Amino acid sequence: MKLSVLIPVYNEERTVEEVVRRVCDFQIPKEIILVDDGSQDQSRKILSRLQEENTRAKDPLNQIKVFFQPINQGKGAALKVALSHVTGDIVIVQDADLEYDPKDYPSLLAPIQAGQADVVYGTRFAGGGAHRVQFFWHSMGNRVLTLLSNMLTNLNLTDMEVGYKVFRAEVLKGIELKSKRFGFEPEITVKLTKKGCRFYEVPISYHGRTYEEGKKITWKDGVAALYCMIRFRLTD
């Protein structure tokens, strides 16, 4: 089994190297596909160095691939680029900001490895490891969007907006992503539901950031997510 870890990056100079190190520490064969989405800090230089170091090291378990977007377009656009370079059997989306910890990989991968699931979502709202406590209205927004998504898809997810999403690579074939920003979350959920995929959830830890620490999603992205889930439920 080969794992493809997709990491969209935008202005994450403080955390991206540590994220890559933690992903590399997970001891199975993998490709780590990083797409810099027009960063204006030192992220691009860091990614170039990490790729060069990986090429020299010839690490048998970790192959780092780096791609650069000319301008900032959003998480969905970066993931679309990353997906076009996937060669693994299982795909996992990993944010570059340390809110999600790769130590949760074993539990996230287990349902797929057991042949029970096509798609596995982490959940921040059903047990799991340590969680930083903050942002009441942010969590309420997530729950409302999840409820509306469940109504449109007939799923019973607890955390549709979670960053940790894992897929059998096979189920992603033929899916064309159209959302450039955080609409990726509802779009992929709706489209995989239409394909009849088997969904599982597993509890994860979560170390959320404040906006001062670099958090990027806002209420406007919540409104856009609502539009996306209705759009992709009614159309392609």
C-alpha cells in the first residue's frame, strides 16, 4: 500500500517544515505532494529546500513532490493540482498548519485498510484526543453546515468541514473539483455521496489556531460552503 499525502500551503513558514517531518515519521511508503498556493512569506523557499534534501537523501519511504501556483487561488485549487499527481492507493488531505496531527493516521487509515470504507473523515466532535478550546461560533457554524450537508446527502456525519479526509484513490477518479477555496469540503462530500461511497468517521485530536496565529477560514467561507453544497447536490 502506498499513501499519497496532499498538503496545500499558503503562508505557513512557521509550521510547514514540522508538518512534513511528522508526516515522514509515519512509517509506510508514501508520496508527500505539497502545493504552494502563491505564498508571500518564506514557504516557497522552505518547500524547495525540503524537496532538494529529500532528493539527496533518497528516502525509500518518503518521496517529496513540490508544485507552485503562480498566484493564490485557494485550498480547492491547490488540491486539484495535487490530485493530478497522485500515484498512491490511499489519499489523505493534510493541512500545513499543525491543527491536525499525523499521529492520527493509523486510526484514519484503518477502516480503508480493513476494506470497510471508501472514505474516512476525522471528527472533532465525537471523542478523540486533546482539543484546544476556543471559538464557540466557529464550532456552531461547522455544526450547522454539517447538518445541512447531511440533509442534502442523507449522511449522518458529525464534522463535514473537518480538514482530515481520507479516500481510496480509486473513488476520486473522474471527479473534477470546481471549488477553488474551502468549498472543497462540501463539494467532495456531495460528489462522493453521489458515487455511493461508503463513509466512516473516526475521532481525532485538534489543535486549532486563532486568527492572530494564522487561521484563514472566515464566515464568508461558511456562506460559500452553503452555496457549494446546494450547487453540487443539484448539478454536477
